[in-house]
Amino acid sequence: MVVSPAWIPFESQFELMLLNTLAEQKRRYVKGLRYNLASTSPLASAVLADTQPQPTALYIVPFGSSDGFVQELNTLIENSKLPSWKWESGTVDMPALPPVELSVPNRQRPLAPTVEKMA
């Protein structure tokens, strides 16, 4: 298994480019790992955890992918509950990643009463 300098496994030079960009931008993400999934099946390379209102799945379309792979990926994206980002590697430059939007704790709700106020 090939890994990045940060010991994160990757499948292609394009996925390494994505991982390096995520690291440079100090993004929060979960790396998708193939395990027993066939290399011909689409898989999110990573899922950004720092986007709102939901995490965002990041997909890379390998250069020279078959029409079947692209159709299966499009079906996966359409049926997913997560927003998606897609890069058709080898044909276009990597698109800009979705912006960071961390949730802000709700400061409107009242704080729990202190011991002094309860007495």
C-alpha cells in the first residue's frame, strides 16, 4: 500500500494531489478506504467534515474511466444524502474545494444555573 508523507494511503497521483491540498489547507476530513471494494467501483476519496450543513463527499474520476464507471459514480452521487465534489482528473485542473464552514455553538440558549443561583 502506497502512503503519503503523513502516512495516509492513496490510490493515484491525483488522489495524492487532493490529500496534499487538504493538508495544506488544514482541512478536516475522513479518508475513504477501499478494503474489499473492487477497484472498478467508485468510492469517495475523502469526506470533508468541515462543511455545512453536512459533510461533503470528494470524488475523483480516474483518467480514462469507462462509461460504466462514470455512470455508476453519477448514480452513487445522485443517491447520496451528502453534497458532493467531483474532479475529472487528467482532463481538467482540480476544482476549488468547498469552503470551510464550521458550525458555531448556539450561544442563544441559556447557560445551566450555577450553584449560587440554585440556593
